[in-house]
Amino acid sequence: MATSMELRCWGGDWGLPSVHAESLVVLAYCKFSGANVTVSPIDWTWRTLTVTTPELVCGDSTVTEPADILNFLRKQRFNADYELTARQGADTMAYVALVEEKLRPAILHTFWVDAENYANLTRPWFASRSPFPLNFLVPSRHANNALCRILLSKVESPLYSITEVEGKLYSDAKECLNLLSHRLGGDHYFFGNSPSSLDAFVFGFMAPLHKAALPSCPLQSHLRQLANLTGFIDNILAVYFSGSQPGSPVPVQETVDANLQKLTQLVNKESNLIEKMDDNLRSSPQLKPRRPEPKPCLANEGSSSPA
């Protein structure tokens, strides 16, 4: 008998199953791979202080961090990447690393460090979902952790302050969004007709940025100019989370600026290195994963009906 799995995460709002980016990554991957997990929101419980979200509990095993949880699910034969080629697997690892390095710090800054967003949206939301007296502690603890994570990932010297890295932070994030938009093009998913772990990571970090009513966010404005990325988010919400109607994919612009070309070259170079290692791993025998049939995109269903 299969051991039941419980996923502990923050609850949903803004039309999302969870407002927490890392939790969204895992929730999306579970949907894509067919993993049957029981979702347990930590809202209004003491777990808002004691649990590091997302947290997957399976028997005696407890796993945190999206990458570790996805690896754990793959070992249970819930693998959304099973049908990817070696090249696509290498691209997935390279783009996920890009999202972690370039986009994630800017998302943390947007929600937890930007004074206007924190005071008017983030802090009130998390305080309202935490029991007394944790409602005074939980938001500030998350904000401090976010700031430390940004400084550790972006600052080369401990003498630099957060104000000195903000420009670089958002510049990198915009380049990352441009690159993802270029890679997605007019498709619904990054690789073929089925979503993979890359789709889960991109969706998880971009969906809160797209859906939250942020008082101050140039990065949100930039994302909303990339119609294929916002359509990508809306499509996954509609197909897998019963959200609003998906946006139609739009053709990506033909012109790519010099910075985007440089990022593309870096990703391709990293992909080639990863592909060489991945070939050796994929040469070993693998069990076919327990993965559901891919769900059709709602836009495709509409186009198949008779005129």
C-alpha cells in the first residue's frame, strides 16, 4: 500500500492555490506528475512559525525546499520530466538555475523588502493568517530571512547595503523574464504538449508577481508586457487549478536585444555541460513513472470545436 503524502504550505489568495512561490512550485509539479498529495494549509496554526514551507511529509520522511521535494517525488515514480530528451533535461536544469539566481531574489525583494509592498500587502496578509501572538512575529521573521537570502546571493562584499544592489537585482530579473519569454515563444509549455518541472518553477515564481495587487512594482509591469508569459500562467491556473480562462499564446518578438543574446549563450553553454553528464545518468534503466495523461489546454479545446 502506498504511503500517503502530506504537503504543508501557506494557503491561497489572489486567485492562486497558494500565495507562497516555493509552495506553488511544488503544487504545480504534483499536478503535472499526478502525485496524490494531501494539502494542509498552515494558516492560523502554530505551524506558521515552526514549519519551513513547503514541507512534504511521507511516512517517516520530511522534505523541504522545492528542488529536494521534486527529487523525492521522482524517486516515488512521479516524474514530470520522464519524456524529456537529454538536451531538454539539460535545458531544464540550466533554466531552473537561471530562475533561482536571477528571478527569485527580485521576487523576495518585491514582496518582503520593498517598504510599500511589505506595509500594504505582504505584512497584513501573513499577519492575518497567523494566530496571536505569532501575527507580530511571523511577517518580520520572513522579511529578515528574505533580506538575508538576497544579500547572500547578490552581494559580493558584506559592506554593500540592499539599496546598492536593488538596481542590479531588478535588471537581472527583467533579463530573466525576457529570456523565458523568448524560450516559450507561442507555445503553452516549454517542452512539447505537457508541462515539466521547468514549467512548475517558472509558474511558481511568476504567478504571485502576476496576480498580487502590488502597490509598487516595476517588475510586475514588465511581466505584464510579456503577454505569452501571463498567458502561460493563466493557462496553467485554468487547466490544473480551475482558475480563470487562459490567455492565448502570442508570437514572441523577432528582435532580441544584446543582453538577452548573452544570457541565451550562457544558458546554452551550461546546457551543453549538463547534457554530457545527463547522458550517463539516462543510460541506466529507469522505471516508467506514474504520470497522468496530459490535459489539453483550454485554448486548444476551443479551437477544435466545429465553426
